[in-house]
Amino acid sequence: NFSFELIMSAHDSSFRCMAWSHNQNYLLTSDGGGNIKYWSPSIAPVQSIDSHDGQAIHALSFSPADTKFVSCGDDATVRIWDWAGRREERVLEGHGWDVKCVQWHPRSSVICSGSKDNLVKLWDPRQGGCLSTLYGHKNTVTKVAWNDNGNWLLTASRDQLIKLYDIRAMKELCSLKGHHKEVTSIAWHPIYETVFASGGMDGTLIYWNVGPKGSEEPAVKIPFAHDMAIWDMKWHPAGHLLATGSNDRQTKFFARNRPGMKQGLDDDGLEVADGGAYDNEIIQAEMELGNHVGIVIGRRGAT
């Protein structure tokens, strides 16, 4: 019924990020004061660590085996931690400004980070060195995301572009243009490896398909998905739901109707408000997902 199960005070300053371990046994959270906290599945506090010289920590990510995790912050560093020992193992330095995002490779010992210095860096967590630097963006890199295939890397930036790289050849595959404000969130689809979603500072939600059946143009664009910036998004493991969190203080769930279903639609396939009058702007589009066709409908101020 979408009601809160638990509400508690967890940090002394604003939350910046959270990350579940791959085995779903523990949760990490961080805040704007450089504090990292461990939590059990019942949301009981386990450990508290102060780091990054008291600067905001923007991203956390677990290693594939959950034995280590990585953090990044406004002190321009990326830090590697031992999970069981709850201690800092290594500090990766090389960015010239705040590090806004970081993510561990899904299967290998490679870490990707993006910074306010417009650079994307790949790191070796064992040796602590920089493997490569990508210079594709012209403004702050806001998000990075590895595809589950381990070969593709998405990067998003305040320059309104999303770039797709193949790290096997260290080659940019495409540069995607569809947002008119900075890109604030991206998420790969858990089933179809060529599909992902992105959110913008203006509340626009876009679906992309970059595979053989797709293109560099948006598959679906919902201009009024939120009233303000979409800070984060996550797919349901089955891929039929997308949850988005926004600066408008709302969390929304987007889903596609199954074939033959008309929930929320009138006889012509358009959503109507109470009393039968159309309410604001209706946007309807179809996205091909392999053998399936998804219908995504968005309306100003509602889902």
C-alpha cells in the first residue's frame, strides 16, 4: 500500500547516497558531512565511519564479492574500504575537483569515477593507479553506470549529453542527445542490455534503446515525469517497473500495461481525468523491448 514501514533519524546531515550489498545483507549510507554508516537488513545501525575530511560523499559502490566498497566525495578523492575490517585501504588521487560519482565494475577489479573536472577515470583498486582517462564531456560528469555485460560504460553530464563507451577498445560508441538540461540520473535495464533510462534536471524522463533495433534518438520521452530534477532511478529486477526519486519530494513508479490491459485508459487509449475531461498534456509512446512492446504514458504532475 506504499506506506512507510519505518521512519528514523539516521544521519546528522542530509543523505547523499545509499547502496545495498549484492547479497542484500547490508546497506551503506553516506551524508553531506563525510559520514558512512553500515546498516543491517532490519535497518539497525552496525558501524559509523567519518571520512573524506568531512566533505560530502556522493556515491558508494560494492565490489562484486562484497568484500570491499568504494566511496567518492568533494575532497576530490576516491577511497577503497575493506568491508569486514571497516577500514580504509587506499586513497585514489588524480581528479582535480569534486568527485560526483563512482561505480565498481560488475565482475572485474576496475572502478570508474566521474568528476567536476569533466573527466571520467578508470582505476585499478589493487595497485591504486589510474588505468585510463576519458575526455568526452565538457562539463561536470554527474553519473557513471556499467552495463551488466561488463563491456559498456554509460556516462552522463551537465553538458546535457550521455555517452556510451566500449571499454574493450576504449572507444566511444555514441553520444546521445535528448535532454535540454543537465542529465542527473541513468539506469540500465536489468533484462535487455541495450535499454536504459535517464532523468534530467528539468524532470524529463527518457527511455533509450542503443541496440541493433534501436537508435541514437530517444525511444520514449516524458517531459513532465517530475516537476523538478530526477536525482535517482532504479528498475525492478524483473524490468517491468521503474522507480524515480525527484527533488519535487515525490517517488514515482512507471510501468507498462500488459497487452490487452486498459487500466487508466479510455476506449481510445488515452488517459482521462475525473468527469471525462482531458487533464493537461498527454504523452503516449511505444518502446520496443526485444519481443515486447511497452506503452509508457506520462501526464503533467501525475503518473
